[in-house]
Amino acid sequence: MFLTFSIIAITITVVMFLLILFEPGLKYEVTAPEHPLDSDQFLCLLGALSDAQVHRDSRVQVLTNGAAFYEAQLEAIRGARRSINLEAYIFLKGDIGRRFVDALTERARAGVKINVVIDAIGSFATWDRTFAPLREAGGRVCWYQPIRWYTLKRFNNRTHRELLIVDGQTGFIGGAGIGDNWLTGEKDEPAWRDTVVRVTGDLTIGLQTTFAENWLEAADEILIGDEYFPACKQSTEDDGQSTPNEAMGLVVISSPSAGRSTRARVLFQTLLASAKQSIHINSPYFLPDRSVQRELIRAVQRGVKVTIITPGEHSDHLMTRRASRRRYGELLKGGAEIYEYQPAMIHAKVLVIDGTWSVVGSTNFDNRSFGLNDEVNLAAKCRPLAARLNEDFLRDLQASHQITLDDWRRRPLSERIVETLGRVIERQQ
């Protein structure tokens, strides 16, 4: 009897393991909406599809690279009067980490409410005592999904979100964590190239809502109060329009579901299908599934210029880069242009569609972001914002090497072997 139960248990375990590695993803077929990308109808439709509230009357400022966005974040922290909420997948020990802890600790001593959520796996190398001064000053620090017996079933679900919200009025969102590799570089590697945006106005409500979700999961508490949601009201004079320098859009919260669908994927797939002129993708971990590949190729076929920037040799994950390069073939044959950034690791997660819609956040073009992690993205309809992001994109393009179909076909056997190994675990990357 014991042997029978053991065989059954082992069989179930093997089957579940194989499903985790090889379960096919959803196809995400979508027909492009008839509404123009810059119309209010498209904005409202995108909000409905991604289950996100439409926010207007906001400002979004692009902060390029660590020296710019860390200084802006620290300045905002030092000026906080009521509350600071910080969420990070990566919070590393080092100079910039100490500066953040010191700034948060000073504000906690001044009576500001400090709430911090750190992912237990993304920041595994960071000791809990790193935050001891902050806790002693009254700040609250919680680990997301710490390694416990009761969290094992959710071990693969991480919060990949990188957020800072100050006084419920100023927010920061992007793909950058807190670590010296974004500021000075580490281990003889240059500082990473990344993008964070500063948000003010109604869109900040969506960022606060995102933090509140993970704070509940990590601290068992629902955040309520004007110190967190001071602007949580809808203007009665809103005419559905914005001035040229204002952004209107959505904060799309994405969490894994048993049905495998995620709001981030709906957002990205719909925007890709709706492009008429250009698609600019900047992704550090570019592992598109068949549905995304088909969508990008269809875009090229209808006259859209598709340009993709991914990391070059400075990539921080060799296996992921090899698995990514395996996918280049079909896209190159379909007419997409792919470039690899040369100066440093490029970690920016940015999508710009037709110079109108911009998406900045934590989501990579891979299954882990689309199906496993908690992610958040700011999707904004604002031509000045898109133009500013495209300035960085074109600058990155000039520092990148274009990969041709012949280049891809001539890649060495050693690379192809690693690609094959990466294929086995690519749904976990």
C-alpha cells in the first residue's frame, strides 16, 4: 500500500513539474479596435479591457538612468510630510541602499508614516537587519512571500513591482530596483541603462492602489486615509480632454491567475494590434511567445515599423539572453528590426506605439512577467511623453548593434546548445 501511494505521489509530482515547464500559454488573439489610438473611445476601451480606471489631468516626467531617478526619488522622500510607500523587487546592500534607508529613517523620526514591501527572493541577498534603523524609528518593513511552509505553494509568485509613492501625490514607476549597479556599476561592469518616470496628478492614485494590494498581502492591513489617497476624487468638470502637456491613461495592475490571463498581457497585446505606424520596444528580457511574435509580424505586414532593443554582451542573465536570441529568427524573417545595446546592461522596460501611447513599468516581454509575477505598468496617452521616450530610444539605438538574419543564422554551435537548455526553463524566465 505504501509503495502504491509513493508511486502515485511521484507521478503527480512529475506531471505537475512538466506542466509548470511546458504548459502552453494562451493565444491572446485580438482584433484591432476601430477607434483611433488618440481617441477617448480607445482610452476607455483599453481601461475596460485591462480592468483599470481611466485617470486624467496628470503629469509624467521621464528620468533617464540612476543618477537622475535616484536623486529625484531621494529628494521626494526628504520632502515627505505624511506618508511614503516603497515597493521593490530588488533592494540591494550598498551605497544607494544605505542612502535610501537613511532618508526613510529620518522621515520616520519626523513622524511620517513609512511602509516598505521588499520581495523575499528578489532581495534574497539583503539582510533583514539592513532595515533595523528604519524599524527603530517607527517605519514598517515587510517581506513579500517570505520563505515559510505556508508560502511554498506561492513560491513562484513574486512581486516584481518597483514603486515609490510620496504623500499620495508624487509617484515613481519603472523597472529599476535599488542597487549600486544602476548608479555606479558593479564587478567591473558599467552602470545599467534604465528609465523611471515621475508621476503627479490623478494617475498617482493607481500607483497607490497597486502598493495597497501588496501591502495587504505582506502586512495584513488595508491602507486607508487621506495621507495615502488625498486626491481620490473625480473632477466634475472633466470634459474628456487634456492639454498638450498633460497625460491621461491607466495604471494596470497585473497579478497571476489560475486561468493564466493577466491584465498586463491584455494591455500589451491590444496596443501591439492597434499600431498603425511604429512599435518601439525596449526590453531587458525579451522572450515573446508565439502570440506576440505573430502580432509583431502582422504589424510589419500592415506597414508598421517594428524596432526592438535588447541587451548585448553586458546582459546579466546569459541563459535568458541565449533563449531570447533563439526567437530572433522568425521576427527577422517577418521584417522586424532587432538591435542589441552595447555600452552596458540595458534594463529599461518601455513600449511606445505610434508616438502616442507609452507604457513604462515592471513588465518584461517574457512569460514570468506575463504569467507569474505581480507587475504594474503605467500606460499613458500623451504625445510629448512619447516623444521624450523616443528621444532616449533613438539614442539607445545609436549605441546598439543591429542583428541581421544572416548574423542570426551564423551564431555559433555553443550558443545554440545553450539556447536548447534555455528552452526547457524559458517559461520560468
